[in-house]
Amino acid sequence: MRPEDWDALVSMAALDRGDVICLGFDGSRYNDATALIACRLDDGLLTPLGVWEAPRGLREWEVPAGEVDAAVAHAFNTYRVARAYCDPPLWQTEIDSWARDFGDVVVRYPTNRSRFMGALERFRTDVASGVVPHDGSETLTRHVLNAQVREVRGGYWLEKATASDKIDAAIAGVLAYEARSDVLASGWRPRSRVPVSF
């Protein structure tokens, strides 16, 4: 991703309560990062709803799973979530719980499959075309610019330039954007939802 292409897409817009959004979730458990990113359905605005990163220099660190769970619940109770694509490794139990609590809009979306290559290609193409607005978050920007695209047979793959780089928010952003694209392609219309209380 060229920094100038990404920086040109900063938007002053912000999410509002009740907006229809899609979610992307990519998580680790230890010594890395976990991210929950929203993508607004009507304009594609990407906004981090939570990014948890291992502090630099700390040898042992675990993602605060309770905070992640609370952020997901807050997203569903604040916005109208049309779909949530969640990368399952190490979070299978939580993702199953979210599906029970919030319905079939919560979908397992493994990023180690060829399907993700298509999502990544769409994201790269649309950023280059100038149609992926984002809120200018420093963390999301850093993760996007850390992500290195490597061509593989049949498509692309994302990897880190160095072991200390974080790219989880970039992956979650791609998942949120792909969820939005799939929802729009399906002709989705809003449905009423019953608020979940905790």
C-alpha cells in the first residue's frame, strides 16, 4: 500500500449510533495484536472499534479477552450490524458465543484460505481507486502500511515486514470491507432487531 494512496482517503466523517455497519475481526492471544474494525454500509467508512496490541518490550502479554468481548457487544448494541466476518483461530469459542448472542450475521471467515486472497485483491484495488474512506486512525494506518503483499499462486497474501510489525487491524479492515461488499451484493435490506442487554 502506498502511503499517499491511503492518506488521501482520510475522511472527517464518523460513525453515528444506529448506523448500519459490517465488522471485521482478526485476533491473536499472546504477544501480538487483536482488532475489531467497522465498515459503514452506505459509504464504506472504516473505523477501529478496538485494537489491542502487545506493549513493546513486554515479554509476556495476553489479549484481554473480556475487553474484546465487551467491544463486540458494544458494537452490536450501538450499531445495526449487517454482517461480521471473524477470523477464527484461537477465538473459536468466543465467535460461537457471539453467533449465539447476535445471530447468523456472525460468520467464521478463515484468512488462511484462497477466499481471503480475493478479498485482499478487492481491498487493494478499491484503495487505489480512491473508494475506501477511513477515519485516519493512527493504529489502523500503521497496520495497513506495515502489511506487505506477496504474490502467490492464484492471488495475494499479507505478511509482516518484520516480526514486531502489527498487521491485525489491516486484516480486520479487509474482512469488514469484504463483509460490506458481500452484503451489498446480496441486496441486503435492514431488518428490525431486538436489543441485547447485558
